[in-house]
Amino acid sequence: MNSLPLLVFIVLIAAMFLMTRSTRKRQQQATQMRNEIQPGNGVRTIGGMYATVKEVNEDTVLLDAGPGVELLFAKNAIGAILTDDEYNRIVHGIEHDLKSDADVVPDDASSLTETDDEPADAAAASDDKAVDLGKKDAAEDEGEAAEKTDGPAESATAEAKADEEPKKTDGDSDAK
């Protein structure tokens, strides 16, 4: 007899058993969590709404979603029970400072790179010339080029080129 089909059949049965086992385990955890719901707990529904439990019944939960807003949900619609700190952080924006005694971390790294010298002394000690990264107009560039040349003929041609180039405008034109 051929044992290959029997081996394939056994592997498929084992895979199905493992998949259903993990699913059943998750369902039991969810049922246990829903049975532990107490009035006053902060919860998140499967739809993503945050509320406080006001009353717990057999199959339903009465939630307080805000001042004067009470909603009746099925227990199966509760996705998670939140801790008080987590609920206050999400709903009210209140951060619970667990590490108040820890070292303070600066917002930027400037305090980590400072030396005993003052910053002004460090800048004066460097021989580097500050670089101007500003944008210059073409006419200023040509004017500087004409000033650097010795001949008057070259400066005249530079001025003629500047007159020929169209001038920049801010978008308003007289011709409409």
C-alpha cells in the first residue's frame, strides 16, 4: 500500500486542529475579558468608541459616553477593557508621569555639544568667512562684472545687455 496519501491526510488534520485550537483560545480569552467588566471601567468598543461602563447585565452593557449620553451595547461589542491611565490618556489627554524622577532629556542636542568656551569666542576663533547664500539679481551681477573690468567699452556692452533683457514684474501689466 502507498503511505503518501495517508501522510498528507494526517498533516492536513493536524493543521486544522492547530488552527481551530488557537481560534478557540482567543475566543475564550475574549469571553473571559467580557465577563470581567465592572461598572466604572473604561472600555473601547469594536467600533472604536471610548466610554465608561455604567451598568452590566447578562448580555448587555450600559455605557456612559459623555454628559447625558448613555448607550446600550451588547457585551460582544466590547473590544477591550482599558486601564485607568490608558483611558485618561486617550479620552481626556491626561498623561500619567511614571518617570518623574528620571533624568530630563533635552528637546535638542545643543546642550550636549556645548563646551566651556562661550559660543561668541568659538565663532571669533574660527578663520572661516561667512558665506552669503542670498540670491542676487542679474543686473547686480553684470554691474559687479563691469566694475571689475578696466575698460569703458566693456562696461558699456554690459549696460546694453542689461537693457535688452526683459525686466521682471510682479505679474501686473499695463496691457490688458
